[in-house]
Amino acid sequence: MRFSSSLGGASAKSPSKDDDDEDANDVPLVSLDDYVSRMKPGQKGIFYIAADSFAAAAGAPFVERLVQKGFEVLYLTEPIDEPALNAVGTFSGHSFVDVTREGLELGDSEEEKLEKEEAEKAEKGELKPLLEAIARALGPDRVEKASVSTRLANSPCALVTSKFGWSAYQERVMRAQTLGDNRAAEYMKGKKTFEVNPKHPVILGLAKRVDASKNEFDADGKKAVELLYDAALVTSGFTVESPREFASRIFDMIGLAVGEGGGGSKRGGGGGGGEKEEKEVEVV
């Protein structure tokens, strides 16, 4: 991609031929000049996300609220796009902003300020036990912290990266190029924050599984947050750390849903779906 006034890239406002065939090569490009001319009043920068395809970018949880609010997001679908854009830094006085990273600010309107204040209030109040329980259950090796999101609309959670280090897309590309040497990847990968959607029923249900006196989950809550973490890895563009364990959790949930009980090795398999197991399905 050439970053110039005449050429930018595909975006959330690019017309597409077919929702079932949204290949980046078939989607008309949006010039940066056009993007800047359509920026909303008070918008903080030129928003973008890097992904494998137009469809993957458009379906990412990070763009849900932005698109809903009418913000345009550039979709970068070539491995060179993100490093090139980071090297350029700005266009017409506007900084490029990766919507998958922490500290995202959409604008300075009263609505945005109010949403930010409400998120901060929830973090320090009603959702504090939940956030602390999530961080404790997942541990510092997997997430740096848990916080309330202002970028999610339909998804219950997402994993955002720190401002420094690789994004999820960069991490996947670079891991594929290191030929088995993970030392550079471990050094450069960004720290993850587990963001939750405070209005999603899954998160509201998960909050009920926290023992407020200890800020810890009960047994079912721990299983639910592990599955949510793995799902967030996938939807946020990361690679699942243990496909076998992820599959085992999915199979357990399927077993409960069809009334055959959990089939994972940790559950011991078989068994009928008791009241306790039915409640677990409701949480997840």
C-alpha cells in the first residue's frame, strides 16, 4: 500500500460487492484525502486495524463501536501496511491510531467523555471485583490487567495490546518469519489487557460468579473465564496457546448443551447434566 493523498486503503466505508465474498483485492480503496475529509468533529486520529482480509478486519470486535458511531476505520490487509504506516506516523497533521491497542480515544465530544467517565466509575465500583478476579484467574503471564471497554458493542470481551510492542497481527506475521526462534517474539509482543463489555449478558453473568470477599471466581466461573480468554484470543487476532485445551472446553460446553455432560479429560467424561452444569451453560 502507498500512503499518499491519492491512495489509502479499504475501510469500513468502502463499498463491497458481496458480504460473502469480501476479498480485500476486490474492495475499492479509500484515499487518505477522502478519509480526512470525512473525519468526525473532534476525532482523535486516523483509525486503522491490520488483519488478514477485509472480512477479518470488518468482523473484529475492536471496530464494533467505532463503526456503530459512524467513525471510519482503515483496513490494512498486507503485511507491509502496518510497519509502513507506523513509519509515516501522520498524514495532514493527523496521527494514525491502531484501534486494537489500549488507551483508545474516539473523540472529545460530550458523549465520548461521558462514556469514558462511566467506564472509569464501573472499574472502581461495581465491576472492580470482577476485573480483579479475571486478572487473578488468568495470571500476569497471560494478561497485564482487566478493564472496562468503550470500544465493544456486540462482543463480551477482547484482548487489546499495549501501546508498545507488536500488535496481534504483527505478532502472527513475525512468528511465522522467525523460523522457530521465539526469543525475539517474546521480547517484542505487546502486553495484553482483557477488556470487558459492561453491558453484555455474559459479563453480567460472570460477575455473579465472583466471591466478593476474596475477589475470586467459583469453580464454574473459572471455567467460564478460561473459555472466554481463548475465544478472545481468536476474535482478537491472536493464536490460541493450547488448541487441545480450547477444543476440550468447547466439547464440554457442547456436551452440556445437548444434555450429555462434559466430555473433557478434566471432568472425567460422561454423566448427566445436573443443575450445576445447566447454570454453567447460562454463564458462558
